[in-house]
Amino acid sequence: MSIRTVSNVVSDYPYVADDTRARVQAAIDRLGYRPNLLARSLKQGRSHVIALVVPELDVPYFAELARLIIAEGRERGYLVMIDHTDGDKNLERELILQNARPMNFDGVILSPLALSGADLSERPPGAPILLLGEKSFDSLADHVAIDNVAAADEATTHLIDIGRSRIAAIGVQPSGYDTAKLRLKGFRRAHRRAGIPVDRSLLMTATRFHRTDGAEAMRQLLARPDRPDAVFCFNDLLALGAMRTVLAAGLRVPEDVAIVGFDDIEDGRFSTPTLTTISPDKQLIARQAIEQILTRISKSDDAAPIEIRAPFRLAIRESTAGIPCDGGARHQADRPASRPTRSDSQP
Amino acid sequence: MSIRTVSNVVSDYPYVADDTRARVQAAIDRLGYRPNLLARSLKQGRSHVIALVVPELDVPYFAELARLIIAEGRERGYLVMIDHTDGDKNLERELILQNARPMNFDGVILSPLALSGADLSERPPGAPILLLGEKSFDSLADHVAIDNVAAADEATTHLIDIGRSRIAAIGVQPSGYDTAKLRLKGFRRAHRRAGIPVDRSLLMTATRFHRTDGAEAMRQLLARPDRPDAVFCFNDLLALGAMRTVLAAGLRVPEDVAIVGFDDIEDGRFSTPTLTTISPDKQLIARQAIEQILTRISKSDDAAPIEIRAPFRLAIRESTAGIPCDGGARHQADRPASRPTRSDSQP
């Protein structure tokens, strides 16, 4: 039996007699032969592996999204491996410049925190990348995100609609962090439309978007003589931390302080009270991200980057409306969802 | 400038004049030259990448552990990439047999759900693997875990100590899932020692360890005329789901039903009431896992697999004791921690 015959069997080359194939396979099984996968992927020039890089793996929004992206990749024969950067600008840079990675990824899906447009424009040609989330890069790469300004506006308008007028915001961040900037913009727009002035002393910064930051910001708000009657938190973790502080102080949610979050993580569907939140369509975001990066990988073209708008909806629960809600129910349509739109960006 | 000179610069070969190095580097930067990383790792035989494979990335315990393992790996110059299997036995098998992976991992850290000892003994020699979690494989591979029987015993004993006698367990699973089996064993042992019979009708199965499974099991328990006065849930997600059901039914935690979880995820430190739980020392588990697999990788030896016991403690919070607890406080020593032990297993 020649080496060529073995090679043909291993490579699934079609012109091999069935009994020959069976004998070779039996020998392979017996000897525990494994083709050198690294060498094979080197030869083929494709690894069929995509890296998904998120700022924080233990932020449930990213973990939930990662699960969906892994599943979408697997359906299409791609392995998606996860890394996280902790929002470290150097790690994000190394990643897109691909000079610190010993792996040969076919593409990278990145949810950047600290990366700048200048960093992004340095990346080498022919390295497919797709960006997730709120940082806007003026069409430097394919990008999937919801309309954060519209979502924050809708969340804030809901608080105004239920009669609240002293509304705090938790999650304001130093310039450079676009997520916070866009959500604050929507918060202000809702106030402006309703003719309610924004009290700047109710705009609370948060270093990170964790429960502990929300709890701390809420402690400061409750210490004031004129505490707010509602709070819009820039993510659900901040909201769940803030809720804990309000309840531990003996106040009621939503009667004394109504709370809205952002992300619709599972935690908020099982908290007491359940959490009203902006619910991005994560399933669709995952599918759009995988489909678009595979398009880039297969075409290797230099077509202009595209901007994909994913839909979201406001999920109204007990923390604002006192409406009992089955925690297990997913994606109930409390309000009509905004429509997905897809537009080619102008380069 | 010769190809050899360029190669020397790229490879960080020491005997290159500084100005030559600078000129080559400038050319590299200008041309966007990237060394073929895949070819390089092929030549060196090491990728410096470790795969961490968990059953479910969006179960907070695994996400929190993954963050710690990534950090420990990074400190030692290793990239840790994450994948999850959803507990799929075929994916777990493919992974340890390394015949479905196009990547060249130096080692694999695996938290298996469905894998059997027989599967594990099939793996090829020289593929470093470390197992996390509760499945016991009779010393087929290095293994880091806490003593689950002792931990479940301590959690159950705590419920007995606060005067509860009708204690339910949520998370019982069909045979093959060692996590549930070991925790049930500890639950029974605590009852036996206290001379309290276990009511088998209070042993609730759970298909998965998610909030929704805990909520459903609790609904069934509350529908009984003789409902339990306490429940030991085999993880925190089950406990948080069960807590939601109890509170939504208008009952009080812990007065009517006391609840203990397992894992000490961040959610339970911010829930209302906060959750009493078994707290494994995740930081130490992460360090032990990385150190041990790097030892295997560097030595490539066939020394007998070792069994590493990580410490845990019972964190007593409001869901059993009504003790107010600062949700943000991490690792407060409610009880003396059990001591870490490390023993070479008998092959």
C-alpha cells in the first residue's frame, strides 16, 4: 500500500476503491494515526476557526451572545474560539494587527472597548474583521449593532410615560467610550422631547458596567435629600446592583424608584422584582455577524464595509410597571419590535 | 539586505547590528509584513495556546472561572482560548482525541459533562489534558476539584442547624452526571448524621442547571400540601430560579422557605435576599489548573496523574440566616475555609 493511497484516503480523495479505503481506514484506526492538522491547515490556507473577542466574558450579555455566535459558526462548519481583552487597548490592537497571535484565524469578530478608528485603519489588508457593539468607526469595518440612541430614548420615554420626572442615569463614562455616549444622548433626547430638563447632578459615572458599580452609584443617589424617582441604567448589571441598594435601604421598586436596564440578560427575568430592559435581538445579531464575516472570508474582496442595524425592543417588567411577568418567558412582545434595517455605508 | 538578515530580525536573533535591525523593522512596518505565524508555530512545535473547554459559557460559574484561567495563562505567556460543548459527548470526545480540531493546542483544560472514563483512556499519548469539576475518572488524567460530598454535606447541615427538617433537593440528575450524584450523596450524609430521614418525594430532578429549571421544580414543590421548609439547590442558578418562584408566590425567604445554592456566582451576592451558597475558591482552582497543565506541557512526562483538591467555604447570607450582607463584599470568611489538600493519586 503506497503512501499516496493512504494520503488519498485521509484527504477523502474520491477515486479510491471501497475495499482499499476500508483497509486503510482499519490500519489508521489501529495505529491511532492522526493527520497533522496544523500542517493540513497550513496547506489549505484556511483554519476554519474564527476568533470572537469580547471585553468581558463574565458579563452575561457577552456570554449569552458568545453562545449564540458559537452555535451559528458550528452550523456552518466553523469553530469559534473566545478570548477577552478586559477592554485593554493594547490587546485589542495586537489582535486586529494580528502580530501577537500564534493562531491563524480566518477572521475576527471583535467587540471593542478602547480601540480607536486610527488603530483600526492600521490593520493589514486581507484580515477579515467584524465589529460588534456600539463603538462607531465611520465605516472602517463591517459592523453589527442596534441603534443605541433610539433604544435609550425609548427606555427613558417609558419612565416619563409612567409619570417620573426626576430620572437619574447610571453608567456615564469618560469620553472615548461610545456605548455610554450614545445611551446618554438618547436619555437627553427623550427629556428634550418631553420638555423635562436633565438634572446634571443625576448623571452618575461608572468605571465599569458591573453590579458593584450600580450599587455604589445608587448609594450616592439615595444619600441625597432630593433622591430620584427613577433611574435608567446603561446595562442590566448596573440596574441589578442599583436595585439591590434600593431594596436593602427599605425602599420599594418601582413605587419609590423605578428602574430600567439594558441588554435583557437572563438574571433580570428572575430578579425580584423582574427588570424592565432594552432587549437587543441577540439571536439575529449572532447570525448577522457570522454570515457577514463568512462572506468576507470567502470573497476576500475589498467591497466597502457595511453597517448592519439589528432590532431591539423594550421589555416592560415589574421594576417599572409592577406588571407580573413570567421570568421564563423569552421574547414576549411587550411592544412592537423595531424593524431590522440593513444599509450599505457610504465610504 | 539579505533574506537571512530580515529573517534574523523577525526571529529576534541577537547578532544583528542595531541600525540594521532598525532599517529592517522600518521596512517591515511600511510593507505590513507579517511573519507566517502558523508556519512559525509549526516549526517551533509549540503554539503557546491552551484550549479551555466548558459545558456552558453562559453559566456564570464557568464564565467567572474562564476569566480567572485566562488571566493566569496570560501571566505565564499563554493564550487561553475558550470553547463550549453544551455537554455534547461527541464534541467532548472529538476534543480529547484531537481529531476534529484544526488548531494545535499545547494542552486542553476540560470541564466534562458527558465524557466517560473509557473515552478518556482512548486519548493519544502526549496530549496534555487537565480535567476540572466533579466527574471522577479514577486517575486517568490530572484533575482539580473541590470535595463535592463534603460541600453538599456542609450546606445541608447548615439548613438542619437553623431548624429545618423538610429539606428538598433540586438538581438530581440521571446517572452518569457525577456532579449531581456527589452533591446528593452529601445531602443524604448530612441527613443520616442528624438522624433525619430523607423524603424521596422532595428530591427534584433538573434536566439542566439553569434558572428556569429551578423555578419549575420549585413550582412543583409549592403545589404540594406539605411543602418543604428549605431547599438545597445543586447550583446558584437553580437557587435563583427557585427563589423567584417562592417570592412570586407571596412566600418569604428564608422564613417560609430557606434556600442554599452552590458556586457563589456574583448574581447571588446582589439578589434580594442575598443567597447562601457553597463558595469554591475559583482563584486557586484557576491557578492550580494552569500551573499543572504547564508542568505537563514542559515535561511531556508520563508521571501518574495527580488529584488536586481545591478549598471551599459556606457563605452564609440572607436566604438562610436573614443576615444582612454587603453584596459587594467578596470572600468574607463566614466560616473557616476548608484546607486545600494535594495528593498524588494511586494509579
